[in-house]
Amino acid sequence: MPSTTEFAPGLVVRGVTPPLQLSDFKLIAFDMDSTLISIECVDEIADVVGRKAEVAAITEAAMQGIITDYKESLRQRVALLKGVTLQDLDRVFTERLRFNPGAKELIDAARAAGLKTLLVSGGFTFFSDRVKAHLGIDFARSNVLDVDNGALSGSMVDQPWGDICDGAEKRRTLLEVASLMGIDPSQTIAVGDGANDLPMMGVAGLSVAYHAKPTVRAQANVAINQGGLDRLLEVVR
């Protein structure tokens, strides 16, 4: 297996030999928070009710892999959001959410090469539906916040596929979409930044860490440590 090399400044490659052909892959899957977008939505929502520090600490521990029960960590954080209004969520989207550099360029390049695109997020449909529409992503799966009289109830809504989109569900969704497309998992790319992305990155043909936690960088085929998501196109053309 090829060794780990700094392929270019801020771009580390492990276990593959560039350049790879984008057209050899058929599906690219993305995490959302801190990957396609610059924020952790749950942390910014918590800021509305003055609980950002408390929630962000749980988020960081979950992304580092220190908290291993992602579902329970998310339930704890969502419970702290009780009372946040839909208007508050709108403000988070319009005032705080920014797309990471190169996100649109990478997705457009993938689409041009014939790949389908998938967003799998431990975040919330309120944001992922809008991100999906803005970037032209084909498929998305994330969590549904329960709303009561225009405000968050502090819980989430079970969905037909299960309760919470965690690392195991991200992996299952990637494999399910690949199966429905009639492709092998080796023909998929998975991009993420946190510990809950490792299960899907582990089954993908190419794993990509974007400005990721150390444990994620250490296991990815490609680690983008500087610059935008489109730096992947330096390795996969």
C-alpha cells in the first residue's frame, strides 16, 4: 500500500496513488455540519437560548469520539433547544450558515463526471433540505426536529427508516444508496470531519477528511487540512 505523503501543502494522501479518475466513482456522500457548511447548526441554535457553550462542549466531545453514544449526545443537545422558534431557526440559516469554500465547485465537478450526490447528516432537515436544494444534491438523510406551536419541543421525530441519523445510519444509508444504484461500495467517496463520519468513510472506496478531527484525519485516504473542498479535485480528476 502506498505510504502517507503530503501530496501538496495542506493535502495529505494515504493508501492511494493520485491522480485518480473522478469518473471511476459513481456516488459521493457528504456530511453537512463543518463539512459542506461552516457551522455546527445545533451549536448556533443553542446560542439563541444562551446555551451555546454547554451544547458546543457536547458536540465537540461527540465529534472527537470522546462521547461514543452519538444518539444520546444528540438527544441531550436537542433537549436544551426547547422553546427555540422557527423564526430563530430561519435567522440561524440566513445570518450564520455559510457554505464552505469549494463545496459547489466539487459537487458541480462530481455531477459533470456522472456521480450522484448524497448528504447524510446528524443535523436537521430544516437546514439539510435547504442545503440540498442550494447545492443541487440528489439525496439527503438527516434528523427531524419536533415542533409544537411554532417552537421546538426539545425532541426529535422518528422517521420510517429509524430514529436518529448517527454514524451507523450514515454507513447504512451510503450502502443502501449504492445498492439501489447497482454499484459497489468501492465506487463511492465519503467526505466528513467528525467521528460519526468514520463508519461511512470506512466502507467507501475513497475516504476524505475535511478540516477534520485528528482521529478522522488519521484514517482518511485524503485529508484536506488547508483550503476548500474542491482541493479534492487535485487528487481525483
